[in-house]
Amino acid sequence: MPIKIRGALRSVTVWVNGMLLAAWPFADKIMQAVRDNLPALQPYLPEDVFRNVGLAVVIFNIFQRARTTQSLAQKGAK
């Protein structure tokens, strides 16, 4: 397996972004299911919840990038 791919498999940032990317097409359905099935949470879910989630993802990526000290190739070489 190429070193960069091994490094990507060890990267928290790559895993989180991959999961978010996989869930993106279902975001509306997920939020609608939460609103429908958990009415007690409805007052706590703002209308702009997607904007807030997007902001959280951006902040997470900035934090992870600042924390990263190795390239994917270096991670994969371990």
C-alpha cells in the first residue's frame, strides 16, 4: 500500500472529513428525523443549524491542521 494512503488512514482529519462527506447527502434527512422523532429537542435546534455545523467543521479542520506535525507520507512510513 502506498505510504501516503497508509498515512491518510492514520489521519484523524481525513477520517472525520470522510465521515462528514459521506453523511452530507443525508444531512436534510438526518435533521428532519431528529426534529420529527425527538420533539423535546426542537426548541434547542436553531433554524440555521447547518450553518453552525459547517462552522464547527471549519474550526475542527483549523485546529487539526495547527496540531499536525507530520505529512501523510511521514505518518504512513511509521
